[in-house]
Amino acid sequence: MSLPDFGFYVLCATAIVLLAAQAVIHPGEFVQVFIFGLTQGSIYALVALGYTMVYGIIELINFAHGDVFTLGAYIGSAILGFFAISEGGFTTVNLIALLLVFPAVMLVMGGINVAIERVAYRPLRNAPRLAPLITAIGMSFFLEGVMFLWHGPATVHFPDILPKAATTVAGVFFGFKDVFVVVVAAILVALLAIFINRTKLGKAMRATAQDRDAAQLMGIDINRTIAATFFIGALLAGAGGMIWGLYYNTVYYQLGFRSGLIAFTAAVFGGIGNIPGAALGGLIIGLIAAFSDSYIGSKWTQVVVFGILIGVLVFRPTGLLGMRVPEK
Amino acid sequence: MSTSVFTRLHLRDRIRDRDTAVYSILLILALVFPMASIYATDGTALVSQATRAGTFVLLAIGLNVVVGFAGLLDLGYAAFYAIGAYSYALFASTQLASSPAHHAFHLPFWLMLFVALFVAAAAGAVLGFPTLRLRGDYLAIVTLGFGEIVPQLFYNFDQWTGGINAVGGIDQPTLPAWIQGPWSGDGSFQIVRNFNFGGDPVAFYVLICILIAAAIILVNNLYRSRLGRAWMAIREDEVAAAAMGINTVTTKLLAFGIGASFSGFAGAFYGANVSLVSPDSFLFIVSITVLVMVVLGGMGNISGVIIGALVLYYVVYYLIPGLPENVRSLANSIGLSSETTRSLADATQHLNYIIYGGILVAMMLLRPQGLLPSRVREQELKHAAVQEEEAAVEMEHAT
Amino acid sequence: MSEQPAPADNILELTDLTKRFGGLVAVDNVSLNIKRGEVFALIGPNGAGKTTLFNNVTGLFQPTSGRVVFDGRDITGYKPHQVARWGIARTFQNIRLFDYMTCLDNVRVGRHVRMKATVFDSLFKLPRERREEERVTEEAMEFLRFVGIAKHADQYARNLAYGQQRRLEIARALATDPKLLLLDEPAAGFTPQEKVELMKLVKKILGRGITVFLIEHDMKVVMGISERIVVLDHGEKIAEGSPDEVRKDVRVIEAYLGKSA
């Protein structure tokens, strides 16, 4: 085993040992943080999937993806406002609103992302690689600007319409919301897996990701496949935004920027282009972020996450489960 | 002998002529501006603005080395700016007296200017090091992360840096000791006046102009040298560059280091200029502002980047903040209600993000070569357009 | 297989060179010697591992095992820029020029490794840097003249015709003052006329004392200029010798035509 690999494993082992120690000393607190990390991680996983799929197919870091996630929350919050929802409890109206708005937001974000790809990225597909990167940054700023104009710099309230039910099991407190987040995320990831592996379009996406020219020769419509990738990525991001809003009940225009960086780290951590990797990476990074918040201090969490990003890229760029990028 | 070679380089001469023209215009403007503005507005506010703009010009020239010459997309350039500023601020104020070091330093500005330069350059190399083997997009993300971390660290180590409370009361530059000998000051042999910058806007303006002029000369020298070509070779094709004997590791580190050193320089200047240094001045928006300046001006082309910086500074820091006033008066003159005018005015305040985003996207799609591109970029993107068309035609024929 | 010729005569010696990618063996225990001043060809069906072999010699890949000895020096595992510094230059199968730099600049980049200017010199345009720049420019023009594209000095490499681009790549490689020049399919896509020109150019290069090691598919070119040939198939060396010997080798014929029933 090479030195970098060795270093990577040593670091992982140290972290695990430290955490295990905490688990033993303060089990209740540990599990609490763990649950929090799990919910956060589930959302990061949804966003990370979008990053990884787009990177896997056109080798572009879609800087605007995090903002698609946030915009989903903004739009969801706005649409929910049209329903006669009651906050703090779970009424039938709430349920109906949720069932209608959730998929609606997903679809809307999907459409927006496809439009973004068509307008900002496709014309630059053959341009020198700096160009689409810069456009992506520009798109990210543009979206943030839109949200800034919409609600200003202050945090925006997202309706609290989920059941308040909660229980304490063996000293550990968790509620419906926690379960909701993890379950919905898991379902979406499972659906994605089925789609990618069993449907024709999914196969086309995998083929295009592996070797675009060969895929084209096989008769696959590259433009449509790439558009589909953006669409699906945004479906998940939109869902993530809704879930974030429903769980935290507060969003702000820079949320995408912060979360985007963390979600991208998760995607790289799991292996860029690797779909199971992104899901796993999201969970793990979410946990790490939660542990960092609690045990080190939230003002260091960004540094920790960034340190992980650097560490992965330097010591094990293929990530946990291996990268899946187009072969040149 | 070599004359035959140089008569053949008419293409290069044509670019040089345009650059010379631009530099000449800038020089004249720079000389005339302070006198004209002080006379016209009866005050030095515009001169201070120009100095701030000049700081950004310096930053843009530096980032141009990294992004334009070497093709390394650095999204965290403000980090080096911060490092430069804090290097000066911490050692030329009372800040360190309240830190665990319990001793304040008041090192001279002219020394710290160069210290900040080297510290920033070192930081550039340190940042560059883990990115060396990374593809362009990964490199960008890592630099972005670095740009986030550095201000955060300056916040976190508040025992040393004052954190949120910033570092204030920073010393002003004074003219070097050899000018302030027994022949200066208030003594009987006074030949040269004791000169403390003391917040004098014109003094800072002159200084930034000198720094910019120096930067232009040095960067131009690099452009037309072995190192400059090595940077461009790496930008074009790293594998081929290495095969031709270019040590890509050291060459990229040099790009980061030299690029960062301009930021360090600018940071120290900034610290002295505004006499207050806080992490809030070095957030992502600053990195992006400089990047937009470089993109707008035409990556790789020094004179274009300067123009881009000046134009963007004017739009973002002068035009936009002034808009609410103008919008208000315009709306009033059309006869809109005061409610509408007020919300309109508010809205224009928030335009920066949309403007940056819009400029970046629009530039890449419509005029990727920037305002005054280096010939290279123009060819580059014209070629991409041709490829696009060819691909489209092929698609049509195929289906 | 160990060879008889005295080491000083061999400019390149590959001993049991192997390159594995995971489970795939791209180069399988290949040994060969190239004599100083000769034209040595590497042929074989597509996918035989020829370019991979080149990449192992020039440092783009690290050999899994085996040795590369160049002019008496063990350069196994050297990085590409070090290999160039010691005197091996190459062209690429798919042409890797600096597209948006002028031909002159492309060749001047080739001179990089023989220049002495430091960052300090360049930064302040010291007189000795200025002199070196002039010298290098003149030298670069000389290389452009050598391959016959001097009149395109100011054009961007992108805009050259295909044949001219191949010649530019050779000029750029020659600018590094190599002792050994590796040409990867230099005649690909050439018209018969261009192939003849290429063979003349190789002779000129030999005249400068540079050893040439080439990969090529066109048998006329190979037979026309090579003194010795090695044949690779599925990563293994299956034949070696003079053009006549190789032409008649049963295994070579099988490799190219496939084993007939």
C-alpha cells in the first residue's frame, strides 16, 4: 500500500477511534448528534447526487447546483403560502399541500436546470474548459442574485407543516421530521438507482458518461441525455430543498453556496461520478459535519470539511468507491 | 541577422501598438485625474475612490497571471489579499499588544510591503501545492475552499487578529528613514519635510499608481519570457509541456506564488489605506469581483484587464450604489408613487449579484474574448465557435 | 534476452520492461536495444502497446517492472521533464501542439529546457535575458527552417495544415536538442508525397547525429528508412531484426493477418 493510501487510512482510523470514545463516554449525546448528522447527511446526499451525475457525464462542476437546491426551498415556500396550511401541527390541508407541492417543486427545478444547461452550458461544450466553469459560477451568482432580490439577505421562513410528533427512546430524542427526512431521501435514492440501472434513458446516461463518442455512434441522442441528467439532478436537488425547508423551517440566499461546497465535497469523497458514492459520501460528510459542530465547534466545521476535500484530492482522488469519469 | 526575425513579427507589433496606446491613455488619465477631480468637486473623495479602484487593478493584474497566463482558475484570490493585509496590520498597529504575544509591533510600511509580498507568495505556493495534480475544475473548487477558510481562520483566531472586531488604527506609511534624517523634520536644517501619509488621499493615489506601473512592467516582462511561455504551454497542453522539459510542478507553483504576491502587495497597501482590516473585506464576493474583472477585460491581456477592472469598479462601486438616488429621481420625474420609488431604489441596491452573474454568463456566451482580448483568446473562442458549427452540421447530416 | 553490443554503443536499452494497468498487461517483458545513430522502428497491430511503450520510456507512465537505460543512465521512473532534460524528445500520435501559440512560440517552448533564464532574470529583463531571448528566437527560426515551415512562424499552430502541424511538432521536439527522438506515427494521414518528404527529413535528422526511434504503420516508410525493427503484439515482442528478416517472419505475418484456420 502506498504512503498516501496509508496516511488516508490512518486518518480515518484516528477519527473513528475518537468518535468511538465519545460514543462510549456520552452515548446519549452521541446518538443525538448521530441522528442530526444522518438527517443532514441525507439532504447532502440528494444534492451530491446532482453534482456527481453532471460531473460524470460532462466533467463540469455545476457551481449553480447548490443554488438550484436553495431556489427549490424558496419556490416551495412561496407555493405553500397559497394553501391554507396551519403551522405547528399536521392537518389534512397540510398533507394535501405537501403531496402537491413537493413533486411540483421537483419538476419546476428540473425544468429550470434544463433551461440553464441549454442556455449557459451547451453552447460552450466545445469551448476551452475555463469557459463553462466561469459560466457556471456566473449562473450561481445569478440565481443567488434572484433570491437576494426576492427576499433580501435575511433568512426566510419556510412553513412548518410536518407533524410535531416526537418520542424519546432510551434517552434519545427524535421526531417525525427526522424519520421523514431519512425515509424520503432513501426512497428518492432508491428510485434513482432503479432508474439508472433499469431504464433505457438511465442506460443511455451511463453510456454517455463512459464514452460520449461511442454512445453517439450507438445512436444515443447526447443532447437529450445530458439534458435528462440535469433534469434528474435538479429533481433531487429540488426535493432536497423542500426537505431542508420542511426540516429547518428557515432558508437564506447563500444556503446553496455553503451547502453546495459541502455536498460537492461529499461527491468527491464518495468518488466523483459514482452514484452510490455520492449517496454514501453525503451521509458520511453529514455525520462528520454534525460531529464537528458538536465536538469541535461550528466555527471550525468549514475548515474541517475543506480539510477533508483537500485530503481526499491529494491522498485518494478516486474517493471512497472509485471515480466514474469519461475515459479520454 | 535578427532583424529579419523581428520585421516578420508584424502581428505582435499590432498588438503592441494597441497596448502602447492604452497604456499611454491610462498614464495621461492617471496624471490628470487628481487635479481635475479636486478642482471639479472641491474635495478629495473622488481621489480616494480612484485609489480604491487602483487597488482592484493591482489585484486584477495579479489574478491575470494565474488565470490568464497559466490557465489556473483561482476562485479564492481574496485569501492572499487578506494575508497581505493582515501581515501588515498585525505588525503595524497595537493589535498584538492584546494578543498572547503581549507586544505590539510597529514595523515600517515599506518593509512590510515586501514582507507581505513574500508571505502572500509563500501562501500561494502552499495553496498551489496540493492542487498540482488536479484537473482544472478540482483546482477551482480547492481554491474556492481556501478562499473560504482563510477569512474564517482570521475570525477564529481572534486572540491574535481581533476576530470580528478587526484590526484598527493601523500605522500610516512615512517616508523612509534616509529621507528623514537630521536634514528633515522640524529641525533647523529642514530640507525635506517630515512626510507622514496620515490618510492623505493624494499620497495614497500616487503610491498606488506607482505600484500599478511597476506591476505592469514586471508582468509584461514575464509574459515575454521563458517563464511566460512555459505558463502558456501548460495552459494549452500540460502533457506536451512536460514532454518539452517544463517542470509543471514548479511552473504552476510560480504562477500561484507570483500571482499571490501581487495580492499581498495590494493587501498591505489596503491595510495602510483604510487603516482598518477585518475578515469581512475578504469574502468570496471579492474573489469573484476580481475574477469578473479579469474575464471582462480579456484573460491574459494586461491592458484589457486594467480596463476591465476600472470599468467594473465604476459600475459596481459607483454606478450601482448611486442608482437608488438616480432611480428615485427618475421615478419621481415620471410620476410614480413614493412607495414604488422606494422599493425600486431598494431593489437596485441588491443588483450586484445579478450583475456579476449576468456579466460572467454573457461574456462567456457572447464575447468570451473580453473587452480587449489577447489575440490568443480571440482565436481560441472563434475556433470553438467554428467547431460548434461543424458539429451541428455533422449532426444534421447524421440524422 | 541480453544483447552483445557494448553498452556505450547503445543509446537506449529496455530490459524486461512491463506495464500493467490493473489486470491488463499492456507491455509484457519487452527488451530491446537501440544503437546510437540508427533508425529503429517499432511496429505491430493496433493496440499492441507501442505508444504505451513510448510513454514508459518518456516518463508519462511508470513501468510496473523492468529498466530503461538511456545513454548509460538508468532513467526508469524519471518524470517527463527530466527525461526531456537528459535528451529524449518525442512527438505524439494525436499531435499535441500548443494550439493557440504561434509556431515560433511553440518551438521556443522547445528551447525551454536549454535556456538559463531564471525568474529573476525574466522579471527584470536583465541584459543577459534579453540576449538569450534574441538567441533563442533565432534558433527557433532555424528549426522552423529545418522542417520547412519558416514562413508560418507567426501563425497560430491551430491554423496550420495537417502536414505542417506534424512538422511543427518535430521542430519543437528537435528544439530540445535531443540525442534520441521518438516519433509516434509521424506519417499518419500523410499523402505519398508527404511520406517521401518525411523520410528525407528523418535522414536530415540522422545527419545531425540524432538517433530516431519511431512507431509507424506504413510499411513503405518503415522499410524505407529503418535499419532495425521490433514487432510488438499484445504487448509482447514477437520478432526483431532487419526489415527483410521481419518481413518474412511467420509470427509477424500471423499477428497482422490473424491466425488463419
